[in-house]
Amino acid sequence: MQILKFLATAAVAALLGQQALADKVVRIGITASDIPTATGSPNNGFEGFRFLGYPVFESLVLWDLSQTETNAGLRPGLAESWSQDPDDPKVWIFKLREGVKFHDGTDFDADAVIWNMDRYFDKESPQFDARSSANSVARMPLLESYAKIDDHTVSMTTKRPGSYFPYNLVYILFASPNSWEQAGHDWAAAGTLPTAGTGPFKILGITPRVSAELGRFDGYWDKDHLAKLDRVEIVPIPDPSTRVAALRSGQVDWIEAVPPDAIDALKAAGLTYLTNPYPQVWGWYFNIGATDSPFTDLRVRQALNYCVDRDGIVALLNGTAQPAVSWLKESDPHFGAPKERYSFDPEKGKALLAEAGYGPDHPLAFKVMIPTSGSGFMQPLPMNEFLQQTLKSACGVDVAFDPQEVNTTFAASRAAPDDEAQHGTLALNNLGIPSDPGITARYFSSANFTPNGGNYFHWKDEAFDAAVTTLENATDQATIDAAYTVMSERLTDDPPFMWVVHDLNPRAFNPKVTGVGVAQSNFIDLTTVDITE
């Protein structure tokens, strides 16, 4: 009998072992220093959305990540369709998808939508989440109100017409109200429950600063987008060299933001290396609205754009970026025909600075807040040090740095110009996401000054604002395209930003990892990813 029990136990153990071996698991080393918030409103920028946002939680509209030749558009998500009310273009009607379940088995319906909207936008609601609200309010500056029409229909009303409103809504993700209940009405506790979403992956476990484990959700509503992997493990590794070592040793199968000096060695070791153009511009935000800011003077902002050695930065990055002379790439059909065409022209830069009253006896001097690592920031320390040195040697500009953890810099980007969150800095190393006209209006419209919107710069350009108004009221693509082109031209000629480079998004993988998409987007469809034996 004991022998039979032993054999039976051994057989079960062998079967379980075979099952464990059969599991398809991909481990991803990200640049963040901690696991992004796992409650449906991830921090750590778009890297947070990339790995702890869309794979687990969804919005009424989703990115169409099947496009590779142009920036990603939108597709139906938790809403089957949406439309503007023909009698009032400020009202949008969303028809919700029926039969969708959260990972915890509860229903996704209009009540869940309103509950989540209250979480983000209603300070008096019991479930109000102040941390998540800050991001959501900045991303939805047009939103005025929302309402349930029936169990599968909701309306959202904007402050003024906004043709691009669905592009704002794509960042509002929905979590199960039951998760908050199970966490004792504590969002911090909900982050480790885990919280349930509706996406193709569910959270299996969170270990702060160590890993997040995601598992395939077999009950996912979109049968055309079921995950191929059994599990995905997200591992925060902020140090670039440590990420490379983790990939080479097999500790992880995929790393974000490959350091330039490791590319050749990784290729030589047989690892897969991938870049793809996507909408992201890296540079310095000018704090125009700060007291005594030198950047109120257009000549200073233009001068710095002529003092940037963009080709030098691209060489530093081993070709993993493209020079940026504006918000959009010069190849973009909406780039337009701006008067200013920035190049590395120190003489022109110094002449503009001299017109503004700066020179050897009175050099332009300011402090920049910079991240030490983090979502999409490429190699921020060597890049910023290169800029500091070349601005000094080429144009006599004195730059000091205030290095901070990335979420501190994100908080500064949402704060008022003289807020203590700025640490007395007059510029901010940050990213721009030129993915669509809506996010462009959100960043730069004078109606969206921080802290109530996304215009950190407190930049106001009348021609830009007029084009935004045209865009918001447009109902045809030709009018939208023409307005967006004017917006692009104004961002070049009256720059609120020191444009430096467009990221080419370098990643490296174990060659067994397949199916990594190359959509022109900040986000990835993890459902297509697979791993072979």
C-alpha cells in the first residue's frame, strides 16, 4: 500500500512538473525602479501603461496596434461603438459591450463605468483615488460630466466640442469595484490584492520592487486577442547595465531601453535586437510661467534650439534615436512648413541670446530637473550631461541639474510653475507623445495650464489656440489635417520645448521570444508574444 501511495504521489508530481515545464513564461526587465501601480491607473508613465495598464485593464476605446506604417489609431474596446450626439456635439454616447466580465467574475456594465469615473473625477465619492485622479484630470481636460443612460449605454459631456475626445478617453482604464470592496476601501491595499480588470491578462501577484506576475485570462471577451503566453513576469531593473546582465544571464527574456554601448555585444551573443519608430520626443520643457523665467523671451527658446548638437546625441546613443527639430518628425505629413528649421548653429544661437541680453559677461543660467532613469527616458544621465557640456562650450549657457526619481519629475510636470514640486527649476527633462491631435492639444492649449491640465509650460500662442478651436469643432478629416499642420508649425516657430531627439525604442530579447509587434505606438500587444522551446 505504501509503495502504491508513493507511486501515485510520484506520478502526480511528475505530471505537475511537466505542466510547469510546459508553461510559456516571458520575463521582462523594465526601466522603472518599482512595479507600476497595479490598480488600473499605473504610474511610471507610459511604461506603466505598457505593462501594468492595457494588458490587464481596458478603456472604452483601445489602441489599434495592428498598424505599422502610421501612428496607431483607435478601435472599439469595452464600448462597441461611440458617436457624437447630432443635436449637441459636446455629448458623446458610448454603447457598451455586453457579456464582459472582470477577472473576479463580476459584470462590466454602465454602473461599473460610472463607479470608475467617480473614482477619478468625483472628490466626494467614497472610492475617490487622489493619486489616480491627478493623472486622469490632466489627461481628460475636456470632460465636463458623465451619466448612465441604461445598463449598457453611458454618455460623456465635454466642456466644448472636441473631435479628438476619444483619444483622451483611451487613457481612462476600468477596474472592478469589487476589488476596492475586497481591499477594505483602501486603494493601496487593492494594489496588492490583486485588482481585477477586463484585459487579456490578469494579475496573479505583486511583490513591490521585485516583480509583478500576470497570467493569461481565458475568459477574455475578445477571442481574437487571447494571449499565447501562460504568464508574463514584470521585473523592475532601473540600472541599464544590470538589465543587460540580467538578459545575458537568462534572468529575464526581454529588456527595455537597451544602453547604446551594449548593442553590439548583445547582437554578437545571438540575442535579438529591435528598434522601431514611434511617437515620442525627448527634450527639455521650458518653464515659461515661472517667476522671472528667461523663457518668456522667444529669442531665448529659439536660441537654445540652435545650440543643441542633435547629431552628437544620436552618435552617443549609437543610432537609437533620430534628431528632433519639433514636436512631429519632419517626415510626418502634418509637419508643415515652419519658418525656423533648427540645426546645430551656435553662431545663430549666440546671436539670439545676445539680442535677449545674454553673453559672456551675463550668461544665461538655469537649473533643469532630470530623471535618473524611467519610462521612455532612454539614457537620461549621459544624454543630459552631453547637453550640459555642449550648451556651455557652444553657446556659453550654464546649466545645473536637479536629479530626481522619475515619478517626482512626472509630479513636477503636473504642477503650477512656481509650485514647490518644481524645486526651483526653470526647465524639466521630459517626454512628449505626438501620437495624435488630441494629446497635442492637451499638452499645449492655453486652456490646459497646470495644475488643471497638461500645459506645464504655461505657453500661449494665439495661432495655435485658434487652430485647436478649429480642430475641436471639425467634422471632416481635411479640416482636422489642416488645423493639426498649423499647430505643428507654431510648435516649431514658437517653441515651448528644447527639441532634442525622437526615440527609436531599442529593445533586446532572448531569440526564443517571438511575436513582438512593431506598431508605431508607445504600447505593445502582449497577446501576440510567444516563446519557443
